[in-house]
Amino acid sequence: MSDDKSLPAFYNGEFMTLSQVSISPMDRGFLFGDSVYEVVPAFHGQLLGAHEHLQRLMQSLAKIDLSLPYSFDDLMSVCQSLLSEQQTCELVYIQVTRGVEAIRKHRFPVTAEPTILLYSQPYDVPFALDYQGSHAYFQEDLRWQKCEIKTTSLMGNILAYQQLYQQGHENDEALLVRDELVVEAPSSNLFMVKDKVIYTPPLDNILAGVTRDLVVKLIHKSSFDLKEISPSKAMLLNADEVWLTNSIEELKPIIAIEGKSIGSGKPGPIWQQLFSAYQELKAKS
């Protein structure tokens, strides 16, 4: 893996290494978290779901009323330029802030030009088909209620992981509960299986995960029944299978919730089938 300082980057119109990037302390992204971001995975120099990730970035920017001096195709070209075919797995991180102002102030108007940073970084795939699964615990959803915007203001998500750490569950997952329903995890979308029917929460004030969408397409292709319903805690505890999806961990099976085994207590056959199908999708990217 490359030294972080030598990672290739693109900052406000120029290519450089990450160590050469200098961000002002007056940047609103630093001061307020007034920014949005994306993480796009790539395999052997080929991006997976790049169109969907960049489309979501544009949607996030529109929802916070922030425009860019770069087109969709410009961003796609920059992303591709940061990749190496020699790397098995890379991610391209993209962050856009509202920019730098002379004084710190909350109010509009903001006259700054947006700050844009992209960089690529190698990573290791966290697990394979023989992965034995993770445990999870319910938590109240304390995040702000604009979860469809992929903002860098992630304190609620971070506190969920901090709570796991403080409870001795640092390698486990949080399942976020809102209005008695389980909606997602701090950095993942949620799926469950019961009697060979797959359930996933609808895109109603949750992040429209790109990996979620890819998995939904694989589910339809595999002819499984899919219902977009947010499960209750009782439904999850009585599920046959549960898994989470995101761009880096891909499909992560949950084998126990609150200490109770899910199904057989091992990753289930539907997860195995969809995980394998996702690996084939990556190979074609």
C-alpha cells in the first residue's frame, strides 16, 4: 500500500499528491461540516458504480444549493485519472465544501468558491465468502433527519460507533431504530430475509446506497421476492438472514443481534448467492 502522503490527489483544479494539499482553517467544510462527499470503489483501475456515485454527489450538492465549476464528465475523468491498474482495490474519495470565507459566520450569503478534493487510496477487501459474520446491537437513531444527503456532518454516525466501542463491541455493528423501525446502520444499508423473501427499508429519509441499488438489481435478476419495508426489531430478531451493504464492505452478514443468533447463526445461503453474484459484478466492472 502506498504511503498516505504520496497518494494521488486533485485539489481545486490541480493534480498533486495528498501531502501537497493545503486546506484553509477558514474553509466552511472544516468549520461547519458544510460539505458533501462520496466514496467510489475501483477494481484493477475500473470504477464500480461511478455514474451512480457521481449522480448522488450532484443530488447532494443540489440539496444544499451548492454548484460546481466541473461537469459530470469532468469529475468522471478526474476519478479515472487517479486510479492505477496495478492496484487490486482502490477507493476514490470526493469532498466538496462551500469554500473559504474571510470570517467565520453561519449566515448566508456565502461568496466563497467551492473547495473540491479528490484522492485515491488502496484498500484491502475486508472479507470473502468464508467470512463468519458480525454481531449487531440496536441503537436509537440520533442523526439529523436529512439522511438522504451524503454530508460530512457525521457526528451522529460517529457517536453510534463510539457507543459500540464503549460497550466493548468495537468490531460489531449498530442497527439504528427510528419510530420503532430499524432503518439502516451508521454507514450501511440494511437487508433481511424471512421465508425466502428479502426485505429492505424504502428510500424514505435514508441514504440511497449505491451498493444497495446494485444488490437490489441482483435480487431482481435472481428472481427473489423483494419488499421495501422497514422491519421492526422483532422482525429482525426472527429473521432467517440479515446483512448490511456499503461500497467498501460490500455485503456484510449479521449472524447475531443483541446476542440472539440470526437463523442458523452463520451467513445464510441467500447472502452467499448474492455475495458471489456481487463478486462477479466487480470482475466485469
